[in-house]
Amino acid sequence: WDTSQPSIERVYFATIELKKLFSNVVAAADEEGKVAKDFLSLSMDSLVYRYRFKSVPASIEILKEMGYKQIRGYWRVEAPDVELFVAAVKDLNVEIAKFRGVTPIFKATSKIVRANPIEGSRTMVSVLLGCLDRIISEPENVKYHKLKLSVLFRKTGILDGSRVLIGRLGFKIEDLTETAHLKLTKSGEVDLNLLQLRRDDLSYCWTAIAARKSQT
């Protein structure tokens, strides 16, 4: 991957989505290596294609290398070489592992744990995961799109680095009202794919960092 242009997070999330796409092909293959058609396509209207792959041109090149072609609004691969897809998934797993300790969310979570009591950090992460889960479950419910910092800090205390982490999760803080608002796409929609990826990243980061903290 060339990370000089797209952000680390964009490349990381594109890598994860490529792995999911290729893993589905592998999982759907029968004993003869044939794959059901439902697992051979990616809609060009999907959030994954529009926001994960298009923003990282290298991911489009990988699709082409794996045999995908644009056909009537889809990226589709015909008669895939399953062994090639198995190898690609292994390679992508290696790349994912390289990114995990350097993502913006990992760095922000690490700072919170280093600079604050562990219980406050744990509560902060738990509350933020809950906020993301509610949005993912009911994206059309706009009341879940904002987070009152005063309410959050009553539960956690004011933690050094908390505003940075909130921003890394996709919220913009309005200083006048002390409210964090979820950023939407240019078309005004919730990017559920991005939100789920960030939610999963935060969960992984907390587990990894808290485990490391407990050993010190």
C-alpha cells in the first residue's frame, strides 16, 4: 500500500473491506471451487465502494488484479480463482495487523489510558461504544447523532484526550453548546459502514491497550 496520499485510517478500513469481500468469495466456494453469484459482486452504489474503495485508488487496482470488472453498476468477478483469493486474504490479514497499532483511534485511546485513571478510561470507552451502537441500530433517529459532553463527563470525569477521541470517532464538537454532533456524508446520510468500522476499531483498541496496561 502507498499511504502517502489517503489517510492511514482510509487505507486501513479499505484493507478490512477488501478482506471481507474476498473472504466471502472463499467462504462461498464449494468443493469444486465454484462460487454462488451472490458473492461475486459489489454494488457501485454501496457505502463500501463509494467511501472506502474510491477514496483509496490502490483498492480499485487490487479489485482489477483479482479479476473484478465493472458490469452494469457492479464490480463483478467471473469464475474466481479461489486459491488466489485465499492467498489474498492472508496477505490482507498481514497488512491489517500492521495498521492496528497506528490508527488515529488507537493513538487517541492510548493517550486517554496513559493520562487518566483506568476506571475513568474504561467508562469513557464504554459510553462511547454505547453511543455508536445506538446510532448503528437506529441511524434515522437524529437524537442519537449528538452527545452532550456535560452528560458524558458526569459519568467519566473530565479526561485528558477525550475530545480528541470523540473527534476520531466521527463527531464534531461545538464549543459554544459543548455538544458533539455526528458528521454526515455530503449527501446528508449516516455512513453506517464507517461508523461500524470505527466502533470495531475502538473496541479492539480498548481490549489491546487495557490488556497491556494490566501487565504494567
